[in-house]
Amino acid sequence: MYEKLARIEKQLFDIELDFLRRSYLATRPQFLERAETIAAKIPGFWPVVVDEAPEEIDRRIQPRDVAVLSSLRAVDVERFEVVDEGRGEPRSLKLTFTFEPNEWLEDERLEKKFWWRASGEGWSGLVSEPVGIRWKDRDLTEGLLGMAVRLWEKERELQASGSAISEDVKSTKEYKELVEKIERTPQDAISLFAFFGFRGHHVSAEESAAAAEKEKEGLLSLDPLKDSDEGIRQLPDTEIYPHGEELAIAIADDLYPGATQYFTKAQERDAAISEEELVSDSVSQDGDEESDAPKDNVDAPPKKRKRL
């Protein structure tokens, strides 16, 4: 009985993935058209949207990040591994952020890819590679992002030379400096831009492919909703942005598709506030006129308040 339920759940999960794949291909032209409309007719659209961001995103934004985000010109989300309606991993993401010229960034565009991977232990989720940012002056990540990039480059260098990365990396200067920096930095003070240094679990494409084969053979469960502790991995101690996967998914599944609704909500709220301020000013002016009226008119009926 339990095996049958597990099989049904797997079938339902596969249907959801297929729907996500087909939905992406069907809606992609409309999202590109939306981007063209925003670029041509609505300056300042994305800073307003980010200001209305859901809690999963808003709580990651530090006060020092706001000035840079105010120059955000465009956001794009691609499910870049989708080949056609029947093929490709739809959970892999490429996020692209385009900025107006500003006093903070040398880069006009920042791109970050996330690959959906699975391990032989049963874990599945997003992994990435660190992306460097060229800062004009102050590095909002306080050096964290640069250190993560340098360690990544050192790992690739060791890999190319045939070294055993898991053993040799910990002895490098890059590793030690990054771990020490992470230990000294409060997690709740890390800039949103450290997100570009997120790596997640170190799962290669080869390990992920092997895990997928095991799942097909019924030898491994990659169900992300399972309650057991099996398959849970501790993030590496060199991870500078532990919430990277959560943030990427929130951007791709909430902020990006719902951008127009967030923008409209902000416009409606601002319009309501403006109307309240006009009414308040009108009432204040009426009160001033009444206080200046002659004493013998005290018993006169009060003037009506005007709603503008």
C-alpha cells in the first residue's frame, strides 16, 4: 500500500514539473513583452517592486543596499535548462539584474545561474557558482564576495592539477581567510549582494546524474517533502549566503511573475495616502478659518469639510 502511495506521489510530482516546463515556454513571450513595455514607458518600475517585495526578500535587504537597488532597471528570470515542452530541468534558474549607471557598480548587468542538483544521499536543491561584482568604491559585502570568488577560483585550479579538492582546499590561504571572515560577520548584517556568492551544496553534475538514475531504479528517493533526516546536508562552512536558494526561488516564483501586481499595489497605496493628505490639509484650512472668525459668529453652524 505504501509503495503504491509513493508511486502516485511521484507521478503527481512529475506532472507538476511538466506543467512548470510547459508554463515557462508558454508565458516567456509575454514576460519579454512586459519587459519591453516597462523599459519604454515606466521608469523606476523595479525599485518600486522591490520596495513592495515579499517578506522572504525584504528581510534580506540591508539599509546600505537600498541606494544600489534604487538604480535597478530590469529583472529577468530564465529557466535556462528547458529545451522544449518535454525536456529540460525547469527548476534550474538564471537571474539577470540590470542597473542604471550609478555610483556603486561598475557592472551594468549581473547574472547568476542556479542548477537543480541531487546527491546520492537523497538531497536535492539549487547549487550555484560565485559571481564577482566590480565595485566603484565601497564593497557592500565588506570583502565576503571577493573572498568567495577567490576560493572558487583556487578550487578550480586545484581540480585542474588533479588534487583532491576536499582535502587540499582546507589548507589554502583562501579557505582559511574566508572561514575566519564568515565567523566574524553577523549573518543578519550581510548585504543582499552577498547573494551572488551563494554556492549551496557541492554536488557535481555527474553526482546528480547518478542520483537521478538511482531514483529511476527505485533505489533512491529525492522527494523534497520527506520528513526523515536522511538526505539532509549541512552547508559548507565557506557558504557566505546560506539563504541563497530560498531567495532565488522567491525572486523566480513570486517577485518576478507578480511584479505588475506589486507595482500596482504601491501605486494604489500612494494614491490613497495622497488623497488622505489632501483631505487633512482641507480640514486644517477650515479649522484655521474657523479660529480666525469673529467671536460673535461662534454659534454659527460649522463649515462642511470638503473631500478633494
